Amino acid sequence: MQIKKGLDILDDSRRAVKKNEEHGAYLPKLGSFHESSLQYPIKIGDEYEVIILDMSRNGDSGVTRIRGLVTFVRGTKPDDKVKIKITKIGRGYAIGQLISYLDL
């Protein structure tokens, strides 16, 4: 059973959903996701060869993107080509540990 409330609808599980006007589908409202339901494109322990693109705001870590996920690597600077190991994954970011510098 669905209960209409403006553009919002409560479904049987009592999760708030909002109608996507463009596609006509009902999607969970932002904020109704549980952190455990988030899926990240990488895993802790994965190793990657990356090029550092920028510096973090406080200047202690280089920043790169792995499959769209912002990744911080302490001890690097822009244009470094490095091999890293993912040590932590947070909400919208990851932290990688420097393994070695690679030749350009």
C-alpha cells in the first residue's frame, strides 16, 4: 500500500521515496540511504598505479581519482606517478599509502 503525501510517497516498508519527474520512477530520497548500502568502486588492500593530480587543502597529501573516487596519498605532490595501496575508505573519499614512485 502506498500513501501519497505531496510529491513524496511512503511505500510498504515506510521508506520515504520521491518521484523522479523525468523518468516517472520512484527513488529513495537523499538521506534515506544507510551508509552500509553505499557501494564503493574500490576495496581496502587494492593496489593502483596513479598520477597525482592536485594537493589537498591542507597541503600534506596529493590527490588523485580512482574510478571517480577522490583518493588522498600522503607524501606525494602533483605530477608524481606512484603505486599506492588503499588503506581506508570513507564517505566519498579514500586514503592510499605510498608504496613506490614509478618512472614517468
